[in-house]
Amino acid sequence: MMKPKSYKIVEMAVDQGIGFGLNRAFKHTDEPTREQIHAEVEREIMLALSEYFEFDIPLLIYNP
């Protein structure tokens, strides 16, 4: 029987989400606000996590 390493999966998804979120925050502006950076990083982390895990709540909550 195989058992996934949940911590490693979450770590990879969060790291990927941070990278994508930062890139997205700086995509159309050289100086995004703290709120813009936070929103994009949060959005991308949740999207990355949803690639590996199913949530009981709709992803639309995290995708404004």
C-alpha cells in the first residue's frame, strides 16, 4: 500500500502558489499594493492546493 506524503504535497503546492501569485501580482504593474500581492498569492495557493486535494466547499470562494 502506498501512502502520500501530505506535508510534502502541501509544501510543493504552497511554493508553486507563491511563485505564480507573485508573478501574477507584478504582471501588469511594477508596484502592486500589498493587498494586490496578498490576493494574488492567496488565490494561486488555493488553486495549486485544489490540484492535489478536493475541498468540500466550492473553489469560487477563493477565486474572486
